[in-house]
Amino acid sequence: MVDEEQLLDQLDLIRMNLPTAFQEAEEIIRHKEEIFRQAEHYAQEIIQTAERRAAQILDEIGIIRQAEQEARQIRQKVQQECEAAQQQTIAEMERLQRQAQQEIQELQRRAIAEAEDIQQGADAYADAMLRDLEQRLGEMLRITRNGRQQLQPEVPGHRSRDSHQNAPATRSAPRKN
């Protein structure tokens, strides 16, 4: 019930068109494979870029962690150095304070010694001046007594006690008033 001739014509037509369809199908398959290769290549590039970026980020994180650790170490070192410098400064201040106290005590001792020397010098000077004044006053007193004795009339046969001691060897006649 099938027309054989028509069937053969159809088969011939199919045979003639079949290589072109096969070629188109093969071309589509090749094109599909090329697209897959390109997509796979693009995916590989994206994966490699992502891996490089991830490695870079990890390196940066490592660098950041290392930098933070180094910063902590530097901070500790600086703090220790500051504390050491502070202790040295305090020790130096205490040493300077002790030295200043000793210098003050030495200056006080010298000032007291100088004051004592000045006092002794002043006492010696005052003693010398008073001794000189005493000698002068003694001499003036002796001269005053002698002058008074010469002015007093003598009682015959009686000499005053002071006249024996201070009487001159030669006397002039008593003066008359």
C-alpha cells in the first residue's frame, strides 16, 4: 500500500540531503565542542584567576598577621624601653638629688666653718682692740693719777701711798694757788 516508487524517490531525496544534514550536524557538533572548549578554557582562566587572587589574599592575610605580630613585638619592645628609660631617669634623678643634698650639706658645712672662722677673727680683732684700748686707758689712768698727785699739796712727813709708787724722782716745789 505504499507506493514503491514514491518511497524510492523519497529515499533518494533523503540520500541526497542526508550528507548535507550530516555535515550540518557535524558542524553543529564541532561548533558545540568548540563552545564547550572555549567555555572550559574560560572557566579554567576564571578558576586560575580566582586561585591566584585567593593565594594573594591569603598572602596578604599572612602579611597582615605577620605585620600585626611584628607591631605587637615592636610595641612591647618600645614599652619595655620606655619603662627602662623611665627607671633610668628616676634612678638618675635620685642620684642627682642625693648629689645635690650632699653638695648642700657640704656648702652648709663650709658656710658654718667660714662663719666660725669669721667669728673667731672678729673675736680676735675685738680682743686686740679691747686690749689696745685697755692699755691706752691704763696709760691714761696712770697719767691722770700722776697729774692729780702733782696737783695735790703734800703733807710734810707723810706721803700718800700712791705717791710712793708713782712719785717722780725729782719734784718741783708745790704750787700755790
